[in-house]
Amino acid sequence: MRSVRAALHELDEERLVRLVAKGDRAAFEELYRRTSPWMVVRLRRRCVDEQIVAEVMQETYLAVWRAAGAFAGTAVGGTATGWLWTIAARRLVDAFRRRAHHAEPPPAAAPPDVAPAAEELALAETVGGDVGDALRSLAPELRQVLQAMVLDGLSVRETAVLLGLPEGTVKTRARRARIEMRRALA
């Protein structure tokens, strides 16, 4: 069993999709193991509702299992990861459409004097209560680091790349943000 997993570990994603098309469950598990972490991060950047993200992940990999034989691959200039992301993005759009279709219209309200930033709206939907208030009270540079590391689940290195900062700066800001959060929640 170990040698099969080791052999699958050596294959690229396109070859794994080809094996999935033949019904290879181990290849599917390896494909999922490799691609699901970045897939969930990308989906979370576009949707703050964890339930929708979970549903889209499930629908995406179910579609991959069922339609792996339809993957054209490099023959048409595509990649396996690009194909996976296309499936996920379409499932996410479908989920948004279903949500919008079932949503009630918002009650009429006076427009705010200043429109909140999109990041603030996403943060308000993601984290509420005292924790949300404490997070929103952080300096923007501390909040960015904490959001990337805690809410998006990125590593220090990934956060550094995302924000264009040295890793040491990310670590310092994350520590400062946590200290301020503890102080605000005490």
C-alpha cells in the first residue's frame, strides 16, 4: 500500500486526473490531498460563508470524480489545477445564484454616510460579537496579517508573499495583533 501511495505522490495532477477517470480511488485521494488546501483558501477569499465553501468543495470533488474522463488536459492547453478551479468557480457562482434566489429582499434603510469597505463587510459577516469588534479595532496592517493567517489559514510564508512583507515582519505583526486582541477581549 505504501509503495502505491509513494508512486502516486510522484505523479503530476494531470496524470492523477487520468487515473481518477479510470476509477482509481487512491489517485482521487492523492489529488484531493494536494489540491484541496489551496482550493479552500481561494474559495474563502471569494466567499465568507463556510457552509457555502464546504458545499462547493463537496460539489467540486464529486464533479471531478464523475467527469474526470472529460478532462482534455494539455492537448487543449489546459492544466489539471486550472480545470479543477474552473469547476469550483462555476459551483461557487451556482451557490451564489441559489442563495440570491432564496434570499429575502433587505428592508429599506437609510444609506450610511460613508460606505464601509468591502473588506469590512466581509469581516463583519465572518466574525461577529466581541471578537469581531476587537478585530476591527486593530490597526489595518495588524488586521491584514491576522486575517490572512487566522481567517484564511495561510502560513507565515504565504502571508508574507500575499502581503509583500518579510516573514519577520509578518511574525511581529501577528504577535502584536494577538496581544492587542487579548487585551481588547480581557
